[in-house]
Amino acid sequence: MKAKVVEGWPKDNKIRIVLSDTNAAQVNSLRRAILADVPKMAVTKVRFEQGVTQDNKGEVIESVNVLPDEVLAHRLAMVPVPTFLEEFVFPEDDPNNENLPEDQWGSPLSQIIYHLSIRGPNSDSADEVKTVYAGDLNVLGETKLQIKEEHSRIPLTILSKGQYLELYAYATLGRGRDHAKWCPAAAVTFQPRQKAVLVKPKKANVLFDLNLTSRSGRAINSKLFTNKECTDVDSVLDLERALQQVGYGTGREDDFDNAIVMEDIEGEYVFSFESDGSMPAEEIFNRACEELVSRFEKITGEIDAAFA
């Protein structure tokens, strides 16, 4: 299998890759490895501080919010936590946790701690409620582990007057096979790579005269073709979407008469996914490849041992 990132990608957290010299089974194993095997950090435990206190104005505020603790803990678990796999280990592999009961596990080698302390609007405020966001979490450690700016506006809960919320959230490494919160990517898809063939140039004007544009703003016209073929991945996908405007049920299908047809390129696939932001998309892909290699090496070793 060979892999090449499509020109112009990644875009934000999205990536598009061409895989060649392969088949659907191999590509699907890579898809499953991204969803289930690539580790990432996620909040696994939350400790809520309970009680009633007074502020410096003598106003009594209570540690309570509109959501049950379990729901808020679930929301925290789904917030993307910055992940640096070279710097952390799984809790069960942390030497500092050796000979300790599981409920006492936790060291800087296998855990990130976030603290949140926030109160609702003051009694004299015009606002009735205050929204608590993921960006209100403060990391107790290196600043690079702070929740990223792009995720800072993820809403967690709301607080009314007289309420405050204080908690500690503990993030550890895990894999998507155990819980979706540890899945580092979404919309992991693949499809056979195709090329567009201009079969009937004159009739293709039925499509070109619609003056359609691609998502990037490029015109859908004959300039996409070289020697009556278009093989650019993004352009082919744009053409595939554009053909819906001249297909069955549009009233243009007879005039268009399949002037442009799509043909599969044998052994090649377009692989796409979006990182949740905890890691770069390229790192997720490389880690998935490493996970597959490691798994097959283990299987090979077991087979060799069995026949030795």
C-alpha cells in the first residue's frame, strides 16, 4: 500500500489521502484502526466539589448546576484534550501506579488534571444565567495542554444566580474500542478513486452551461479535462457532485446523454477523515499505520512460533 496526501490538504482538521496498490479490505482495516486503535487523551474521571460558601460581598452561593453530575461528566469526556503520545503512557503502564489500587492511580506520566471554578451571575447582574464553556477549564500543568482555542466555546452547562461550579477533571489515554471519547477522528470514509472521461464534448455543454462552481470556487467546465480525462482527485469529486444536476429526474438527462462518465482506477482509493482536534490528522493516520504493522508483526510471530 502506498499513501499520498492530496494536494492542498490537510484543511483545518480534515485530510484527504490517495491510497494505491491496495484493495478495499486493506483500506477498511486502516479505517477501523483509526476509529478503534489510535490512542488519545480524554477525561475519564470528574470530582465535583460540593457545599455552600459566601463571596466577599456576603452573598451565599451553592455548588449546584442544572445538569446531573453524570451528564456534565459525559460532556467533559467528549471535549477534545490536546494529546502528545510521546509524553504519556496508559495508566496501567505507568510505573508510578505499580502496587497501587486503581482508584489511586494518577501521575504526570499518565494523567492530565483540569480545574474549573466558576460562579453564576451576581445578584445585581442583568443576566439571569451564565454559560460555562470548555475554555473555562484550566490545566494544572504545561500550558500546551490547555484546551485549544478552537474548542474553547464548547458549552458545558449554565449557572443561575446564587450558583457556582467547581470540579477537577482527570484525563488519561485510551482507545476508541473501549469508549467513543477516545476516538480521535470522525467521518472516516473511503471510496474507489475515479477519473472523469469526457465522452461527448458537445453534449457536455448541458452541464458546463449551468455555470456551476466547485466548493473552492473553481468553475465546472471543459478546462478540468486534459486529453478528455480528469484525474485530479478534488476536481473529480466536484464533477461527481455536479453530475447530479444533469442526472435522472432533472429533465436534462436526455440532452446530456452521459456525456461525462466516471471510471474506477483499479487499486486506488480516496481516504478521508476529520480529526477531532486533539491531534493533527497526519499523526492520526501514521499512528493507525503503526498500529496495523504492530498487529501483523505480532500475528506473524505467533504463527512462526507455532510452526517452529
